[in-house]
Amino acid sequence: MPARLLIINPASPFFFYIPMGTFGLCDYLETHGIASRIFNHALYDTQTADVSLAQTLLDFEPTHVAVIFHWQETAHGVQHVLEHIHQHAPQLPIIIGGFSAGYFGKDILRHFSTVDYLIQGDPEEPLLHLLQEKPIGNIANLTFRNQDAITTSSHEWLIDQQLLNTMSFARIDLLEDANQYFTKINAILGFPLFIGRGCVFNCDYCGGSRQAFTIHSHRNHPVCRSIPSIIKDLHHLKEVTDTLYICYENNPQYIISLFRAIAADQELRNHFTLNYGAWHLVGDDFLAAYKKAFNRQGAKPVFEFSPEVIADKSRKKIKGAATYALGDLIDNCIKLSKELQHNTRIELFFSRYHPTEATKELLDREIEQIFSLKHTLYTSGHHSIHVCYDHLSTDVASGYWHQQPEHSNIFCDFLVQKQLIDQQQRYPFPVDNLCLYMPPSLSEKELMHTEALIQCLEHIEQNYHELFHILFYCTGTFWLRALATIIQPWVEKQQAAFFAQLPLAALLDELVKIIRNEKKYERLSFFNDLVAYSLKKEELRFSGSELAEYSESDDILCTLNRQRMSIHQYDYSDLSSFLDLLQQMEGNAAIPYQRTVCFFLQDEVLSLPHRSYRLTLRQFEQCLKPSVYLETLHKTVQVDVAAHTQIIERFREAGVLVPCYDNIE
């Protein structure tokens, strides 16, 4: 029976993307007469995935199964898939490969007794020879069971450009539930375009760096596809998607040439939206080629940069080469946004706990600067530039990985530590990456304080948007340092409980008292009111609207739901105007009072001056039919009745306007 291979991409909490080379691998096998399929376990919830996988095993009838262990985050997904195969098809030989499999090598076979073969590095020729049943001792890049021993081949094989150019990395027809896959990836970054393997850069944090490739794949130099071979793939891809992702910038001139080739192709030009991960700053030639090649009228393209740290000197050390100064990066992002007519989203990725910033003093400074940068970008009107500040992921085979304790190549140890993180047992605070190691120079107490401050700041920024920027605008970083001081006794007393439910209402109450006690901030008498507004908005943002069971077209007696409205000193929801008002008031001049009524819908706050409220919506403080309200407005007040009709509909939908149950006729 001819060999038939089913490749399975395991699930993880972080990834459902299929490694780019998988499609080309399947195409390579197909051209040599070996039927191949890809099953993405990560597309479904566990129960659905297991049922679908079992059915695929029955329908496709593979002779072999290959499990991808590329990203370290999928380790437990790999374990689950292996257990499933052993239960449903124990007779099938199992092959495993990918970055992480290559790094752990023999230890994978020691840990997983059901795995028969491991491919380290480029898989195309070794896998073909294995499926063709060539003498196992002559197959390159292969680790296998030899009676009671585990043996690794002495032969190494690296794919070259000539072979890469013959392969298609657009074999979507070989993926189960391809439509569902594209639906999910297009909501994030789109289909990753395969350009080549290997990297010229040696960033300390990256598992795909030049050094990491040497360790897990025996590759010392990158290999790239020819531009015509990529163009050929794009003609296939345009039939199934209009969104692409590129994150491979070994040679910026090569990328520009690719863009120009796309622009020169009438069928491809302006078809795709391209999301792009950049290592360098983008230059004029890049921007000119990008604008000619890609669609910029629909979804906003995403551009990603990874400055990693604020300090320029540290960035140079971390990335192993001179990259860019932070100021130059910000200027470049502003230029990029302007060139694309602000129809873009630019992501700046910073990570905490780099060894270069591993003292409490340096971390405190970095936190201040990162959150100040968020505020500066917003108030400068650069709303397309977003700053992310995540935990540093500990990539297998990265430079940081090898700075960690001994036995980092023991897979069982890694699996235990990963499970503790997944179950939130390793640290008393939640983490948003596979952050295996913290710098030993930071004490547990310092880590707790740092995490507590960052998580409070992120919550305030995301959920109390107006409060975040007004505090910065009025006090600079004073409020941030005050908050750090306030947090310390709270987190020391509550420990893990602090992170389970951030006590922000109490913390903000203390913060306002400290601000008000500073003489230079005496005129800022609205902070208690602003905090009350912020807490109210968060309370109602995710609460279900109090909808009655009636048709929105019913003309019944309605009244305002007092729980979804409040009166405040100013219109904080119009943040730009409020900041302008603050700017106009010099010295200790009092800010003119602007009594405002706020209505809290589920996705926004609708506000209006109290005097306008008195003339209009206040009528609904008593039971009133919408038709009577609109008729009265038409007769007595010069307002846009059509606009008020829409407001009433939105209020009823959001539970701001509810039926008077006791008075319904």
C-alpha cells in the first residue's frame, strides 16, 4: 500500500496557526506520489477536535501520522494528540518534527514512548525517504528507536533554493476545514506567506534567531525562495484569501523587489491586504512599493515592530546589532501612518523582564516611560500607534533559554514548568506568555509589586480610558509613582488575592486623596467625580441590558432606567474637548463647571449638557410614550427629531429606556 501521511497541528492556548512550511511539505510529498493531509486540532474545542480527528483517521486511512511540535506553547497539545492517536490508531507509526522537537531531540522519544521517529531540522527529504522505506540508517536528520536504544543519524540535510522554488506553499486543498481556518486567521493577521528559512539576526529572546536555527535545525545560513515562485503561490492564494502576513525581513531590498513584482502583476495588484512584521524601519522605497502593491481601502493593515525595551543601549544588546533609536522608531511610525492616510494599525511590542532591565530601579523607570509613551501618542493624535507591554516569552533554543538553569534540554522538566504556568500555579500573578524564567536579580516581593502596578495601570488604561489620560495630563508621572506606593501594602497583605480581583475602587480613592493633598493640584477638584464616572462605566459596560420582552416598535409607556445614567461635573466621554478645556485654564484658574448627564450603553457613553437634558430626555423621568415625546419635541424644541428617534431606539435596545410595567395599556 502506498504511504499516506496525516500531519496534525496540535492546539495551544496561544496558537492555532499552522507553521508555514507544512503546506510546502505536503506539496513536496504529493509530487512524489505520497498522499498528504493536514488536520489542525487547534481549530476546534477539544471535544469537537477529537471527534473530527477520529473521523479523519477513518476517512483518510493514513499509513503514518506526523505531529508538529514547532512552538513550545503547543507542548501539552502535542501530548494530547499523541494520546488520542494511541487510543484510536495504535498501529500507526508516529513522526514528530518542528523547532521544539528538534531542540529537545532524543529526549522527546524518551518521554513519549508512542513516538517512533523525530526529524530535526528541514523535514522534506528525510520524511520522503522515511515514507519510501529507504534504509533507516541512511536517512538524514532522523532520530529513531533502534531496539532498546535511541539513535540519531549522522547525516544532515538542508533544503536549498532550487528545491524550494519547485514547491508550492499554497496547497490549501490539503487542509481539512480550510474555510474555517481562513475565517480565524483573517480575523488576526491573515495567511503567512512562506519566503524562506533561517535568520540573519540573533535576537536574544527569539527561538527563530540565527543561533536558535543552528541549534534546532543545523542551519547556519538563511535560504530564500525566488520571487517568481512566490508570485506563483500568490495566484493560487488569491482564490481563497485576500489577507496576507509577512514576517521575514532578512533583506529589505528583497522584500521591496517582491512588492514591485506584485504591483507589476495585474491579477495580484491591489488584491491583498498585507500585514507586516518589520525588523528595520520602513524607508521611502518600501512605502512606495507597498502602496502600489496592496489593497489599502478595506481592512486596516497591521504593521508590527518589536523594540522590546525603552532603553536604546539595551535594545542594541538584546538584538545583537544596531537597530534603531526609540525616537527614530516613533518618527518612522508617524510617517508610516501618514503615508497610509492613517488607515493602518501599528503595534509596538515591548516585553518585561529582559535581563538588561532586571533591577527594580530600571523596571520602574521603564514602566513610567512605557505608559507615558501610551499617553503621549494618544494626546498627540497618533491613535493608530499602539503600545503593547507583555511578559517576555522564554523561547526554546533562544539566547535567554540557554542563560537559564541547567537541564534546560530536559523535556519533562520543561513540561512540568509549562503546566504550572498554564494552571497559574507557578506565579501568584497571571502571565500572558510562556514566561518560564524571571531574572534572579528581582526578589519575589519586587516581582509582586511590579506586576501589581503594571496590571493596575493596564486595567486603568483599558477600562478607565479617560481617567488614565487625564491623570497623566494633569500630574505627569506623579500619579503613577503615588499609585505604586499605595499598592505596596495592599499586595503584601493580599498576595495572590490581589490579582484575582484588583481593588481599584479603594486604590483610586487613596490616589485621589494624595493628589488633592498636593497644593499644585488643588484646583483639580473633579477627580472624585471622574473616578465615580469611570467605575460606573466599567460596572455597566459588561452588564446585560435590562431588556423587556416587547417589540422595539411598540409604542408603550417608558421611563428612564436610573441605574444606567448619572450626572457629572464635566463631559469626560469627550476626552479631547476636556483636555482642551484643561489646557485653556492657566495656573490655578478654576475650571468652569459643565454639568453633564451620561447614559451608559453597553458599548459607549452618550452624554449631553444638563440644560439640554432638561428640555428633552428628562420627560422620560415620568412614564411617557415615545410617540408623545417626539410630538412634544417637534412642537416645543428646535431639535433634530429624527436623531432623537434613533436615540430612543438605541436607549430601548440598551436598557436605558424601559417599559413602565405597571402602566402598560
